[in-house]
Amino acid sequence: MHKEKHITSSEMIRDIVIGMSDGLTVPFALAAGLSGAVNSSGIILTAGLAEIVAGSIAMGLGGFLAGRTDADHYYAELRREYEEVERVPEQEKIEVKEIFAGFGLSDQLQQAIADEMSLDKDKWVSFMMNYELGLQKPDPDRASKSALTIGASYIVGGIIPLSPYIFIADSQIALYYSSVFTLICLFVFGYFKSKLTGQPPITGAFKVVIIGALAAGAAFVIAKLISG
């Protein structure tokens, strides 16, 4: 028997990708930049941890607001669809027919489906929300879950580039280890992210690595130039 494989938790995966990608890149760039200006791992670690806390809160809040906005948009459109099936039912039937016309159904079958669907307003509205507007009913806990997932992913990603500074007092040496650890993690992260999204895994992995390396390199060079 044929079994189809689909990703069913795409929203959670998207949140992990958002949090982890920024968590790996931003603290890494910050630590690299500070390493170009100061030689104390303690200062860099303190600044990095403060950035992780602030960044995870900001990213989590952004995820929460995005989730609330999606839910508010869905329910606003839901109310509008109920009003339209009550106020202009014939126009809504035409829209149903237009949808099925796109599937190549005959005029007679389109009309029969539209008439049958109009007998149940809840299913009619649900169909229009899905196929006319492309909107799915949101998870009522989506905003909170998104905030927690993005925030936690940001923290996990951010700890990786900072971990060498915990054990190595010399920031220059710590930066070398941080670069190796972070670039390896960026490669692994980019590989699996690309694989999950159907992109070429190796190409996607190198793209993520290059972006992270460029951000850290630019921060390091600018800090060196400013500090003389």
C-alpha cells in the first residue's frame, strides 16, 4: 500500500528555524565583534548572555504577536464569510462554481455542488475559508506555542557560539573555538533545514554557513578598525 510522507508540524519547524538561525548567527557575530575589540572572555560572555536574554524575549514576543495577528485575521474573515452567505448567497454560489471550474468540472456538476453545499452554512463557510481565501482555522494556543518555541530555539542556538568563552579566558583563542563549533552547527542546521523544506541539503547548508561567517567576519573587522 502506498504511504505518503508529509511534514505535519510545519509551523513548529518554522518557529525552530526562525529561532535557531538567529540564535546561532546574532550572538556569534556579537562575540566575534567584541573579540576584535577586547581580550576578556568575561566581558564578551556577559554581553553575549545579555543579548541572548534580550533576543529570545524579542523574538518570542514577535512570534506571539504574529500568531495573534494570524488568528485575528482568520476570525475577521470568518465573520465576513458568514455575513456574505447570508446577504449574497447567489454570489457565493458563483464563487463556489468558479473554484470547481478550475478543477475542470462541468457546469451542471458545479451547480449541483454549489446547491448542495449551500444547505449547510457552516460547511459552506469552511469550504470558502479553505479554498477561496486559503485560510485554515488556527490553533488557539498557536501564539503561545510560537513564542516559547522561537524563544527557546534562540537560547539553544545562542549558547553554542558563547560556550568557549565560558572555559577560555583569552577571547582570541575562544573565538577560534567558537567559530569552529558555530560553523559546524550552522552547516548541520542548514543541511536539515534544507532537507525538511525540499531544498538541496548541501547547497542550503553552505548558504547558511556563508551567511553566518560573513556576519561574524564583518563584525570582527569593524570592531578591529574602531578599536584601532
